[in-house]
Amino acid sequence: MEMEWVKIFEASEELQVELARQLLERIEINSVIFNKQDRVYKFGGIELYVHRDNAILAKQALKDI
């Protein structure tokens, strides 16, 4: 069965995305980080994805911080 992932957060700073990922981990929501940022020129974003079943809970958890 293929999992469906939903982007719930994006930032230009890796630290912001990692902190969001750790918060979701504390409330037992698995997440994946996709770094689409160019390494040299630092343009583009770093995105955080969760399974679609957890998207609403994850967005609410991140909204509260």
C-alpha cells in the first residue's frame, strides 16, 4: 500500500523545519523532510510532509507554536 504524503510546512531555514519535525515526533506523528534548497545559492525551500491521515493534527500542532 502506497502512503500519501501532504506538505504541511515549508521554510528557508533548515533549523525551523527540523524543530517542527521534532515537535511532531514528540506527539508521535511521523514526518519526512525534503530539502529542495540549492546548496550553493540557498534559494528554494525545505518542506515537511506527513501522512494525509495526520495532516490536520500536525497542522494544528504547528499552528500552536
